Amino acid sequence: MSDRHPAAVIILAAGEGTRMKSATPKVLHAICGRTLVGHAIAAARATRPEHLSVVVRHQRDLVAAHIAQVDPDALIADQDEIKGTGRATECGLDVLPEGLTGTVLVTYGDVPLLTGETLQELVDRHTDSGSVVTVLTGVTDKPAGYGRIVRDADGAVAAIVEHKDATAEQLLIQEINSGIYAFDAEVLRSALARVTTENAQQEKYLTDVLEIARRDGGTVSAYRIDDWWQTEGVNDKVQLADLGRELNARVTEKWMRAGVTIVDPNSTWIDVEVTIGADTTIRPGSQLLGATTIGTGAIIGPEVTISDSEIGDGAHVRRAEVELAVVGAGAVVGPYSYLRAGTELGPKGKIGGFVETKNATIGAGAKVPHLTYCGDATIGEGANIGAGTIFANYDGVTKSHTRIGKQSFVGSSSVIVAPVTVADGAYVAAGSALVNDVGPGEIAVARGRQRNIAGWVARARAGTKTAAAAAAALEEQIIETEPGS
Ligand code: UD1
Ligand code: MG
């Protein structure tokens, strides 16, 4: 991208978005892990503007708080009760330094596929052509609702006419206004001061600036792009899904081109901030969300959801839910595992089937293979946790921690009542309910001794099939133990 930075970008996001039929402001809806306004800010920031302002009004506090979180340097501009994109732009200018000169980009908070590259290209064309206004346009055979680009006999842009104000002849024009522009700052300010609300919608139209600027003698240009998706806005939840699918297709394509194998891009969802190493394979039905990073040569899926987690090189994660977790290189997870916040699985470790972990550090090569709840625990390298072990970390009031030492072995179906420390090289017998620490080299047997009561079935279950089977088996034993047989 060129290094011509705009003086400012103004993002318009004051509209109501009634067709979303949602309590959530339109621009706070997300696709590919980023809100619509977040996408607009990311594209704007890619041009490295000196200033960025976002114009808000509808559900102002919610939107402003979100913007402050995404981009603390963004300026918030409040639109007053005067309606229209022209007024919104004026309000956006008002929070910028007085007398600002240079190029001002205006874009929308609800056009999420627009890229920084396209905005930069708009700046460059605008600058190279010496224009005072350059409008980004697209061509469609369904132009209804859009402002139409009216060109003069020489093909130069003469004006933009809104659908509701257009003549029958103008309605046939297929080149439409995307609503994204580059302006000369002074021309924009001066023209906006002269825009009125005399139109079908009684709004102050930003589009009127073009005609005024031209009348003042400036050059007005258009930059027509063929990639329709980039200028497509979200107005309802059908468009939200359409644009989400398209963005996802672009993101998955980017990773495939970078060497990631994606078996079924249609059922794979990857958020924009995720990174994936080459030669990793993503199997169908997987979602990689938030700030997730995946190493090289890993196998992810099928049916995996990973959020805000780090998966190491060569790890294998299948049919699992993973959030705020770290999975080491060459580690194995799944199937049917639930890795909750604070899980850290060491290199070549294992979290197996029907295992839930939380705030658990599991050392290199350690294994938690079957049917276990492992919460608030530190497990040393090479340790093995038997099937069905429960780390009882919560007594109803406080949560306590368990330590299992290196190369130790916890027998199946044990309950470890935290806080407990099992030293390095120790054993816990299967079926134990462990409440005390275990020293190095010891085995803890924390369960009742086995006691067999002969004749119980015959007495207590007389006449049942079980009693008959017992009698037959006993008879057989007698025959087998008879001398000489
Ligand atoms: C606008 C354009 C139209 C263009 C279309 C592209 C004008 C007059 N018309 O029409 O030529 O084809 O976009 O989508 O500019 N907004 C504010 N404050 C307002 C009004 C709107 O911030 O008072 C914001 C909205 O939040 C939205 C954007 O501006 O992000 C566009 O508003 P919208 O009402 O959708 O404009 P259109 O009538 O569709
Ligand atoms: Mg619109």
C-alpha cells in the first residue's frame, strides 16, 4: 500500500438500523469475530489516517463504549437531531482539528467487507487525479434504493441522485453510490455548509456535496470497483449472514493460499484475527474464534470449537470445545473434551474422551485420558490420571488446588479432595477418596477393604435366577475340587 495517509477518516454510524429488529445496535453485530464498526475501523486504520472519528447517535453510549474499547484513539462525534449523511459528516468534522486540510475519507460503520487496500486505492486515485471529491461506485442490475451516479455527456460525474428523488430515466442507471468517498477537507466543509434538506426525505444529503463541488469548479471523480461485496452494507439479519458467509470464504481462502489444508471451507468458520501455520489441516465442522493461534502441522477437527486459545505445532484436537487454553506441541485432545479457561496442556500431553479441565496445568507427556474432571490442578510431567478421576476442587465455599507430582499415577475412579499434594513418583490406588498428601514413592490406598460374605445370595435372594446360578456354580466347584476328577 502507498504511504499517502489521509488527514482523517470519518465513519458514519449514527443510523438506527431498524430492520435488524434487535435490541443490539446494528454496528455492534459481528461477523468473523469482529463487530461491523470494528471492521470499518480496521479498514480505516489500515490507511494510517492522522485522525479517525466515528459519528454516533442511536444507542450512543453502547456504541461509543465499544469503539473506545476497540480503538481508544478514535474520536466520538455525536450527531444532533438534524438527519442525513451530510449532517453526520459535518458532526464528524466538528471533532477534528479546526482548519484541517488534506484528504478526508468518509465511510460507513455497516459495510464490513470494505478493505484497507480499497480505501488506500481511493486515496491514491483521488490524489493522483487532483480531484476534490472521488466517490467509490459499483455497478449492479438491482440498483433500487441506492443513490445513482449521474454522468454528463463527457462521462464525468455530475451528481448523485437518491432513489427517492430520481426521475424515471435516472432510475435506470446501474452505477450506484457506495457511500464511500475521498474529499478535499476544505471543499467538503465549505460545500456541506451549503447543503439543504430540500429533498424527498428532508435530510441533509452528503451526496449533494458532489454537485456543489463541481459547480465551484472542482474535479469530481468516481472509482468503480468490481468487487461488489466490498460496498455491500448490512441492513437486516439476512444480509448479516450473507456478508458473514462471504467474509468467511475470503478468510478461509487466505489461509488455504498460505498453505493450510481446509477440507471443507463451507463448514469451517475462522475469525479474522485467528492465525494458522502452514500444513495444518482443518477438518469439517470446525470454528476457530477470537484471538486463536494454531501452529504448523496440526490437525484440527472434525467438529472443534476453539476460542482465544493457542494450539501448538503438530497438536491434534478433535471433537472438542476449547476456550482460553493452551495446547502444547504434539499434544492430543479429544474426542469429546471440554478445555475451559486456564487449561495448559504440555507438549505431547493428552486430554482424552469426556474429560473436562479448568485452570489446570498438565505437564509434558502427562495424560488425562478418560472421563475425568480436572479443575484447579497442577499435574507433573509424565503423570497418568486414571479413568473417571474427579478433582473435587470446590467445597461449596472455596476452590482449592491439587498437585500431582511428576511420573505419578492416580488409579481409576479416584476422588481427590483438594487441597492435596501427591509427590513425584507416587501412586494412588484405584477407587480412592484422597484427602491427605502422598509422599514420594508411596502408594495411598484410601478406600474400604474388600469383604466377601459367603452364602449371602442363597439367604437373601432365595428363589431368584441369581441364586440358581450361584448354586450351579458352587456345584461345579465341588465337582472340580473332588479328588481324582
Ligand atoms: C446512502 C446514500 C446513497 C448510497 C447508499 C449506499 C446519501 C444521501 N445517500 O443512502 O447515495 O447509495 O447510502 O448504502 O448519503 N447515517 C448517519 N446519520 C444519518 C444518516 C445515516 O450516521 O443521519 C449513517 C448510517 O448509520 C449508515 C450510513 O450513514 O451507516 C448510510 O445511511 P443510510 O440511511 O443507509 O443511507 P441510504 O439512504 O441507504
Ligand atoms: Mg443504507
